[in-house]
Amino acid sequence: MIIDSKFNNNMNNYKIIIDNNLCKDINNYINFNCKTLVITDDLIPSMYYENILKNNNTYLYVIKHGEESKNIDNFIKINEYLLENEFDRFDQIIGVGGGVVTDLSGFIASTYKRGIKLILIPTSLLAMVDSSIGGKNGINFDLYKNSIGSFYNPSLVLVDSKCLDTLDDRNYINGLMEVIKMSSCFDKDLFNIIKNNNINTIRNYNFEIITKSIQIKNNVVNCDPFDNNERKVLNFGHTIGHALEIMNNNLLHGEAVGLGMYLMTTSDELKNLILKYINIFNLKKDLCLDKNEILSKIKNDKKCELGLINVIYLFDLCKYEIKKVNYEWIEGVLSEINNWK
């Protein structure tokens, strides 16, 4: 399936191609008549990028896996590597991996010599449905999520659903939380697919889950690429979620967002679905859930404006409100945090 991402501004249009085994037929989709740098991490199976490296003038840069690698040091080192190997503005970067790789690759591509061609090959469910779509790129700085970043579209996104075959259950559910986020706001049918399955059966719907989720996000960001209006809804769960992710190294991004959504809805149907999947791993056991520390982290969130913060509050499935609230309101919501069991 091919999904066109089209913008009515100066951001470039691009195609999102979804299929099985794209990585095996990579030369059918990418032109290698230039220098190519593959950025990936040390846990990504080499079979997802080995066919790229068979082409001439291809280079490989491997970072350590994990959120901590999305930092200014890696940004500088990879830029140095590009300069050492004389990459110019007409060469390309291919990010192969999960959200850390796609965010970092995108930010480097957006800034190196004021912009270099970017192709993304997401290998995790989270990256397929969320971080590789929509042109948001960034790195973490001074312990704060995506505090330095850019809006910069890739020229192509290749989504190979077969990559999910090597993804373990916890990382699969990590991405599923982002699917739940989008479906609870925009698509009850997709929500019901997740609700009516469990960890043993949900993967049978991978292609449908990926396709529907990408269509949702693509439709939203095409209308609001710079997060001024409707795109803000895609931040559902992220305000509290980012704070929890910073405070707890053992918490994955989607898991933190899941807890953030739990606290930002009155829908028991949504709360129960979040707990159904997250509680498989007994995550609450060793988490820091200190309300004062959460509030302190939220005050440095990039969505804060003059002591107020934009949040998404879901009253029922597909019934939400973009609210501008003060910190006391957030503190009141946090009082429910101990109900997450």
C-alpha cells in the first residue's frame, strides 16, 4: 500500500510505502547514485539493512540502543562522521530502527548543511505508526524529552511489516500504546481490534493496525504540520507520560504514555484497555510516581506557555477537548495516579 503525505506549505511531500519484505527488495525503492549513511542501533538485526550496504558508497553508523542515545553527543559525532566522509547536500541518510533512531536521524538530516535527503525504515511498531510519520525530529537535552528539535519531512518512509516478527512482546505493546492513543481519539473500529484481542492474537492484525494508524496520523499532520491546532491531539497522554519517562529509566515511551492517557480520561473502556496490556509486565512495582517531581518535570515541558499547559482530555471514545490548564489542575489529575494497578 502507498500513502501520500501532501502538505500545503513549504514542507516537502513524500510517500509512505507499506508492505512485507521491503528490506529484501530495497533497491526497488531507493536510488543509491549518491553517498548513503545508514544510522541504526546495536539491537537492530542486520538483515534489515544488509542489502543497503551492498551498494557502492554506503556507510554504517551504529549507536547504542536506548533513549539515552538520543543526545547531543551522538548528534555531534555523526555530524563529524558525515564531514569526515565528505557528504554533501545531495547525499542521503537512511535511519533504520525504532523511534530513537528515526528521531535522531531526522534531526541530523534536517540540520546537516541545512538539509540532506532523509529516508526512514522504521523497525518497531512505535516507529512505524508514530515517530517516522509527520516530520517531527529531535534529541533530548538536560534530561528533557525532545527539547531540541525540528520539523523536517523525509523523502520516503518504507514500512516493512515483517520487521515486527523480531519484536518482543514488551516492545510491541510499547508501540501499541501509540495505536491506542490514535484510535481512542479518531477510530473506534481500530480501537475495537485492540480491545477484542490479547497479546497472543493481536499480531494477526499487524498490517491493518499499521495501515489504519498511519492513515490517521497522516491525515492529522497534513492538515496541521506544525502542531498549531488538531495535531495537538496526538500529544494525548504525553504531558504526564514524558515526565514519567524521564523519572523512570525502566519505563518505555509507550508505557509512560499509557499511564499518561489513563490519567487524562474519564473513559473506563480506555482505562481498562490500557491496563489490560501494560499490566502484563507488572510495571508499577518499582516506579517513581512522586507527584511533586512529576509536576516539576511538566513545568519544563515544551507545551507550557506562561504558566499554562495544553493538554488533551478524553471524555469518551473519540470525544476529546484541547484544554489550556494551570499546574493546580494537573496536580488534581495526578491524585488518581495510585489507582493505576
